Amino acid sequence: MRVVIAEDNALLREGLVLLLTSSGHEVVAVAGSGPEVLPALLEHRPDVAVLDVRMPPGFRDEGLRAALAARKEIPGLPVLVLSQYVEESYAAELLGGGASGVGYLLKDRVGRVDEFLDALERVASGGTALDPEVVSELLVRRRDSPLDSLTPREREVLQLMAEGHGNSAIAEALVVTERSVSKHIGNVFSKLGLPPSDSGHRRVLAVLAYLNNS
């Protein structure tokens, strides 16, 4: 894959470059400040962009703003955003509209190489990858909603779905059959008033859209 990296921390930036190139990917550009990000994305039109949320000069949300601007210019541009902390408003804004090919991970997740690369590939292929801690925050903060009607097992399935896992991975994680997972997913969609779809990442996006707008 062709990747653009936007990260102001030189050590982490170079670490990402080394990790991705050693995994067979091509880093076509790197950016160390907010104003550099959008031009690099528009020039190289990568298969996926890995962006820090907070970048110079303001260290607020420059990376996120550049990602949103790039997705307007290049519809469907896969973007994996990295953040130091769980910032729900950033996750909600990135996922707004139910767009595909988005991810939001805590920087600690980069150190778990296999998980990070798996998330990157899911996002690049049009899927979704949300950090488990971000999903937990979204679930916990939603009160007085149909989420309250979910059983503990259905909430577990919903959380794994929102992280971007497929039925087989969910079944393995929960030590149940795929048939049971499909049944739980059907119950989740029914209780949340969502179309009973089991078509890959689209079901995840539907759940995320519900979480972010409920």
C-alpha cells in the first residue's frame, strides 16, 4: 500500500516509516505539521493516510481537520487517525456521516504491531477500526437509549463489531459459534431499530452512525 504519514513526533514518525516499509508498504510522503498534511495527501493520493490528531502549529486538531478536508477533495480516502487520549468528539466527527475507510486508534496501539497493521489494512480496504477504549467510551456514555435494552452478551458483540471485527473473529473472541454470533447481531439490529444487514463493514458503519447520533 502507498501511505502518507502525518506525525510531529520525529521518533514516532520514523518508527512508523520503518514499521510500514519493513512490512512491505511504501511511504510516499511524511508531514510534520498541520499545514503540510493536505498538500501531501492531494499530491500523492495514497491508499491510506496515518494522521496524528494534534499537530503544530496549534496542537489542537490540525491533523483531524486536514483529514476531513482531504476526504472532501478525495471522497473515500482511507484515514487512520492516531491520538494520545480518548477524545470522543474527534472520533464522532471523523465518523460522522457513516463514511467508510476510517479508523481511530490510541497511539499505544502502534506498539502492538500486529493489531496496528491489521487495523491499517482494514481501513485501507474500506472498513472501520476503532480502538477498544474509544468504543467503550461511546457505549458507556450513551444513556437512556435502546442500548440499555441490550444483554451483556449483545453489548460484547456490538463492541467487537464496532472495533471492525467480522463474525468469525467475534466468535473466536467470545468462544461461541458463528451461528450464535449471527443471532446476537440480529438481536442488536432489531433492538437498535437498524436494518437487519450482515454485509461486512457496512453493518459496523451503521452501528457507529447510531452510536454517534443517538
